[in-house]
Amino acid sequence: KSNEFARLIATVTAGILFGFFIGSSYPAFSPSKIKLIPPIDTYLYDKNSGHSTQTILNVISVTKDNVSKEAHGDPSKIWVSSNPRGAERLPPAILAAESDLYPRRLFGKPSEDITTKPKYLITFTVGQNQKPNIDKAVKKFSENFTILLFHYDGKTTEWDEFEWSKRAIHISVPKQTKWWYAKRFLHPDIVAPYDFIFIWDEDLGVDHFNAEEYIKLVRKHGLEISQPGLDHSSRGLTWQMTRRRGDREVHKETEERPGWCSDPHLPPCAAFVEIMAPVFSREAWRCVWHLIQNDLVHGWGLDFALQKCVEPAHEKIGVVDAQWIVHQGLPSLGNQGQVEDGRQPWQGVRQRCQSEWKMFRERVSNADKEYYKSIGVDPLNITAH
């Protein structure tokens, strides 16, 4: 036993001496000298980087593909497959995938540029003939809203008479529709800071509307896509769904004329708002933007397809009755057409609207069929969406 004890002591002593020899052969250990994956290492030790949460997520999203490239002997080549398309060669910590509509200064510190950040966005597509109406409408929206005007008549300086116009954003491209503007200037990654996006026409009466109260009701009833109720005095009232009801805050379904609704949970009996004054949550808009067709500029038919972007649509799309508007039906963009084959300008515009509606329906129907066939499902066995 004494011999075994002596051997144990000798083994432990030899181990200690060997460990001491190995440790003394390397530089002193310091946590600050630990090197992580380069982008993460850069982020952690740059305390003044000001990176957003999204940037942190981008850093964490470095994939095995990138690690495997380094393992194959070329660590100088950056390739991160989880980055947005086209940005795979950039280190995740530098990605700025989102933007905003907040104006910036030409001087001073960038971190001090923005003193307030509006939480909502209101857009109007306007011509100068509707200046009094838009002035009245804009005043219904608090400083929590960014104001964005799309000018279809090319006139912008004419709005300088209004104090609020100085803080508004003006985009001018002659003779375009609001959906043309929306597709090009309201990409989801541009309007990402806003909780709700209002995309409104210029001919709306707002005497009985308050934007802040509207937002409260939308949140209360869980609406992702909505519109204010239309007063019975509105011109061109087509759908029962969008008529204001005086006995409730919000409604999400209605009864239409016989044969108009194949399902009580589908448009136009439910999951339906019109395109004159829609309001979208940030999440819903990310889908709707992709649904807008680049070449179909009037948006006819879009209201019937909005229900594809939220689930369950008959619960998350609704009309706010307690905050209502009047559709004045004033001639505006329709007069921006041109006389052709003896037709008045508005007639050509209306014909294009109707043809676009047909084209949009066909595209949606064909896209549905192609999808179900691609997954091996007979489209005829799928309930209409």
C-alpha cells in the first residue's frame, strides 16, 4: 500500500509540473483577448456602435455556410447566405436592412438628428384643387403621424401656405395613382418604424374623425386591416360592409344582396374594406405591398384580395363605426386622363380601372391554382379563399 501511495504522489506531482510548464509557454490569459466570430467580436467591444436590435440579430445569424468557407482555407472571403439577397458578401454587423422617412440634418451628430419619432404614417394622393380639404384632413392627425403627400399634378410649392406642410414629405410624379406611389415609395422596409399606415384618397370628409381615437379602437378590436365607416351621405356607396353602423364601435361582417357572398366569412360580407381609405398594421402591410401588382396602378380588385394577408381574416379586418368619414366623390385623378377616340378623360380612366380589375382577378386565381398544383393538391378540392 505504501508503494501505491508513493506512485500516486509521483503521478500528481508530475502532472502539476507538466501543467506549469505548458502554461508558462504561452502569453498571459486575458478575457479581452478572446476572439469570437469577427462580426460578433467587433460588436461586443465597440460599446459606442449604436447598433440596433436588428443588427444584433444579423450578427447572430452568421451561418454554418460561412464557417465552412473559413474552414476550407479562405477566411478572407465573406459569404453569409442568411443575409438579404445581394448582401451576402457583407459582414452582418454592417447591414442596414431597414430605413425610415424621418428627415435628417446636414450637420451635427446623427444621433441628435431626430428629436421625435412619429409612430404612424398618413399618406394622401393630392392635387392642388383639393388643398382646403386636405388641410382640414391633416389637422385631424396629431404629431404622432408622419405626413406624406403624393402630388399627381406636379405642384408642391403651392402647399407652402400651410404650416404643417413644412414638416410634411412631398413626392411629386405627374398623373400617377396612390397605388403606383405606394408600390414605389412605401416598401415595408422603408415604413418599418410605423405601427400603422394610412393610405387615403383626397376627397374624404373628416368632421367626425379623430386619428388617435381611431388607433385606440383598432388596437382594442385587434384589427390588422381596417377603414373608418362611410356615412350614409357618401357618394358611390356600393358595399354594405363599409356603411357606418350607429349602434357599435366596430363591425366585421354584414349581409349583402343574395348571391353576392359564397361564404359569410369572405368578401364582400366579411374580411373586406375598400381602397379609398384603408389602414394597415405594419405586419399586414408587409404582405399587402407584395400583393400590389407593379403594372396595375388603380388598385381595383385589391380590396377583395386583402383577406389573403391576415389570418383569420374575418376577425382581423373590420370597419370602425365610431370614427367615420364621408366619401365626397369629387372628380380629381379621373380628369388626368386624355381625350381618346371621342371619349372624355374620365371615361378612359374608368375603362382602365375595369380592365385592371379583371386582370387582377385572373392573376390571383391563376396564382392560387399554380400553387396548389405545385404541392400536389387539386385546386378544385380547395375552398375558395
